[in-house]
Amino acid sequence: MTITRRIALCGALAGALLASTAALAQLATPRTLEELKAEIQLRADRKAYPVAQLDAGEVREALANLTSQDRDHWAAVWGAIGDRHMAKAKSLEGSNKAEAAHTYDKAMQWYMFARFPLEDSAGTAQAYKKALDAFAGYSRLVDPPIEPVKFDYNGTEIVGYLRKPKGVARPPVVITIGGLDGRKEDGSIRNAAYLEKGVAFFAFDMPGTGQTRIKIEPGADKVYSVVLDALARRDDVDGKRVVVTGGSWGGHWSAHLAYSEKDRLLGSVVQGGPVHNYFQPEWQKKALGTREYLFGLFEARAAVYGVKTLDDFLAYGPKMSLKDRGFLEKPSAPMLLVNGRNDTQVPIDDLQLLLNNGDPKEAWVNPQGGHMGRTAQLSDQKIFETVVLPWVVRRLGVGG
């Protein structure tokens, strides 16, 4: 069993940057097609991110048809299996709603991988649209249903999902923030575990992804203030009993909100979230070459900043540092910090910065863990069930 420990407590760039194309060539050697196929199958066999929800046999079927890494071809190959499940789900709606909902979920998972890690071509954008359609089918058939919530943010329509437990008049709420390549639809499936604890959830894409199409920049956190305002106006949830959770890039926003919205939050979970060191060029030059990420890491990271070149990407990041923006010594809502010591995507030093500054916090660190604390033996789901969920429930003051 993986050894873990629980710890409780309490600008200028160096040197001239290389040209973008030359620097990228030095930073990362992309997997060849055969290497990529082997890695995908390995992860599917052990139910690892980002293919944990896909059937390993069907993954093998898809890989046999994958002949290039062209983005539209990629979307077509994985989307074809999604289409198969989508057609089956529609045929089941009249006779077996529960099985139809389950099959819509399966279709969505395939479409989501067809657009992974971002919608950067006509084919991947179409795959994401199909994922939304499949999730809409799932949402209306599950009990209790999932309610799309739309609101305006500076002229942009933002969409999230609210799901409430049955038999609870005004349940507390956990706001869950997606990461760089995940989407709120993925998170909504796992979030069903909150309902069993009498907790509602509001699932939300982080800025620059999914249906939160606003640029990542200082001040973008205000979109979450609008979410909190919207929840406070509702009479079917308790907008004064809220915890926020964020994983990976989403953890940056949950950390930010622990400071900027501390008076409206009972707690904040920061799992593998960028704080300061992540945003520095020195770290990014190292991290962009990680094999922990399947492929397309630079493209996904650059897209949320709205930049194209490595030079612009490296120059943009430091402005997002919570340390340089003066947050770390401020009072905060209670925080749970989660990650793995061997994370190659977000430095463990960022967790230590939060832990060693400001108000006392709690932390769970897996000494053998990679990004988010995961290992081959300790899955994202296991960490959620045994670490994150109990903490959230406790902060909200509901029965465990």
C-alpha cells in the first residue's frame, strides 16, 4: 500500500529566452504514435487518468484504427465509439431510463477523450459538442436530475451544473472547479458522491476552458464571485454553507478564493494547484517535458492564456502568482492541501508555500505520488473518497 502522510500545520526572467520553436524542441520530445498508443492502453488497463472511465477492450479497438496524431483523425477514431454508445442510449430511453442514462454517460466519456486535451480543431470542437449533448441526455434521466445554470459574466454566458440531494430542503453546496483538460461534465459524474452526504454540488469549468470562455488573467476570479452571488439568491440551497474544491489548474482558483472570498466559504480544497513556482519560466521549461502528461501539454497550457508562442507563454505566467500578488500572508478560509511529492506538472513547493504562510492549514501529501497525489496503486477516485470527500463533509457540518 502506498505510504502517505498527513501533515497538519499550525520580476524579471533570468537570461534571455530562446526562440519558441527551438526551445520547444529542447523542452519536450513528443511520444511517437506507437509510444502514445502503448501508453494509452497501459493507462486504460489500470484505469488511470485520462482514460479511467473507458473500457480497456474498446480502447484497444480504437487504437487499432488510430493511424496518426492528426487532431481531426484523433477525434473521429474515439468519437466513433462514442457515436455507438450514443445511438444505443437513444434507443433505450423509451424502455430503460436508468440504462439509457448510464449509456449516455459512456458516450460522453468517449467524446471527452476525442476532444482531449483541448478543442483545437474542427473535429475536436465537434467532439466536445457531442459530449455536451450526451451529458444533456444523462442529466435529464438521472434521479435527481442535473440542472444547467446559466448566468451572465461581463456579457459572456457562463454555464454550470447544479445537482441537489433528494429530501434535503436547503442543502449546503460544494463548488467543484475543473482543471486544464477536464470539463465540468466529467466532474459531475464523480460529484454524485456528495449527494449521499446531503450535499449539493455546483460543477464549473475554470476560465479559458469548456463553457467558461473568459481569459485567464488577474481578476478572472470574479467569475466565481458571480457564482457565489447566484447561489446566495437561491432558496433551494444554503448559499451560506459553501466549500470550494479545485484540482490541478482548478486548484489555483480554489486557493485564490480561499483568500478573496474567505468570508463566504467554509473551506477550500487545493489539490495539485498552481500557486507561485508553477508560473515561473524555470519551472515551465522543465515541466513541459514531463511524461506524466499524455500529450499536448504546451498547447493546452498556452490556450488558457490566449497565447501561441513559448516566449509569450513564459512571459505571461508570472502575473498569476498568488505570492507576488500578496495573497499568501492574508487571512484565509480553512484549506486542505493535497498533492504528491513527485508531481512533475505542479511543483510540490507550491503546496509548501501555502502551508508555511498565513493561517494554519491541513495537508495530505503522498510521498510517492505524482500529480494530484496519484500513483498506479492510489487512484484519483480513491483520494477523492478517502481524503477530499470526508474533509468537505466535515467542513460543511453534515453527517459523514
